[in-house]
Amino acid sequence: MNNLVLLSGTASDSHTWNLVYLQLLLEESGYRVLNLGACVPPVLLADECEAEQPDLVVLSSVNGHGYRDGARALAELHSRPRLAAIPVVIGGKLGTGGPEPAQADALRAAGFADVFDDDTAITRFQDFIATHVLCRTAGTVS
């Protein structure tokens, strides 16, 4: 494993400050980060994942359409066999009405490794990358 995290905004989200913050957080935690930026279509995300084979994919949304956009991105990733083992997480504002547990549960059921959409998101995300990606790197997570 190469300790690479592929970081991306969702297809309809033009915000970048969240991506800069997450990139710095990941780099300070010892990971290499490929930041694809804002407004990344699912096909481009999947193409980059196939080319780079990251250890983790992190999607971030600020505009409130993360639930819809995230589901589309995950479906594209899961349609490609070479990407099936790469864990994908999503966080930020998933809906325009604030955190909705049913949406987070649906995204997890669809195959997201975790969803970070509430006031504990950053702490839980830090815990996730400290355990999950390191374990995958050590070969204990498939």
C-alpha cells in the first residue's frame, strides 16, 4: 500500500475550502493526498482511482447535495471491479436540511465505509483514518 488518499468534492459542489482543510489534516496525519478539487464527475473520480489505486477515497460536500452526489459517485466506483476493495467515505453537508440519520444509514448500506455528517465528524474522521487506513496499509483490512 502507498498511504495515498484520494480526496474529492462531489459533482455539483464547487466549494474548495473544505478540501484544503481535509488535505492538510490528512497530510499532517502522514498521508499522501491527491486532491481532485471541486465539481468532480463520478466517471473522472473512478478513472483517477483506477489510475492511482488509493488506499482510501474521501468525498466532501458543503452544498447540501452530498447524499445524491455521493450515491452516484459510489455507484460508479462500485461498477469497476478494480476499485471494489478501496474504502470510500463521505462527509460534510449531505442534505439541505442538516444531518439526517436515515441518509447516513442509506449511504453506509450502499457501501460507504463511513459517513461523517454531524458535529462529531472531524473527530470521528480522525479516528477512522488513524485506524482504518493504517490497518489496511499493514494488511489487516481487506
